[in-house]
Amino acid sequence: MKVWILHDTKLGNGELIAETMQKALREHSAEVQVGHVKEIDPKKVANDKPDVIVVGAAIRMFFSSPSSKKWIRNLKKELNNINFKVPFGAIFLTHAMRTKGADIWGKRYQRVIVGSEFIKVHPEWLSGRCRGQEGPPPEEGVLEFFESFANSIPSML
């Protein structure tokens, strides 16, 4: 199973979540690549023809980072160009808000990726709530949640 996990971390929360998922998926013999959306070309990911793509975004100062949305849109174009459908995709957000308050941004990101016929998407965005805006560690239980989610991915394919 080929997996790409992209994050848009500035303070390390998204990267920590991505690495937690990477470790769990490798226990399922997955080939997992992790990278920042500003450093990984969507064309490279599309041409790798992964089984799973997970994209993380961040809400900072009540604004969502546009980099992840742009990356997803470019990925969809690249998948269209090669006529490849990713069997499974998911979105996660790192934020320091109440999860209910972050829901509006989560739903926006979900719409960006759900509109693609080239990615079968997990029906809900995933919350990576943080203790504060200064960076890691995420709120208690968040990394365990993402580890559990990653362990469940093989059964969702």
C-alpha cells in the first residue's frame, strides 16, 4: 500500500500528526511518504499513484492556510491528467479552537477534495486540536486518535 501524508505545518503540530500516522501505517507494511505541501509537487504524488492520500491544513489566527487548498486543487488536476483515482483520501486540520468552532474550516477543506471524482474521501474531516498556538504537543489524546485512524485505513480500502 502506497501512502502520501502531506501537512502544512508552521509550528510542528501537522508534522507530528503526519509522522504519527506514518509510524502506524508502516506497521501495516505500507510505503509511506510524508512532506510539507510547499515542498512536495502534486504531480509527483499523482504520478506515484498512491492508494491513500492524507492532507493536513492549519487554522492560524482564525484563518486557514491557503497552501493546502491550492495543493489539493493542483493534485486533482494532475490526477485528471493521468486519469487515476486514489482509492482513499482524508483531510485533517490542526487548530487551537474548539472542534465545533473549527468545523466550518474542516467542511470547506472537505468540499475542496470531495468534489473530485479522482479521490474517494473519508466522509469527515479529522481534528488535530492543539493546546495552544505555540506548537507541539497537540491536545491530549490527539496523537492516539490519529494512530488509531491510521491503523483503520487498511480496512477502509
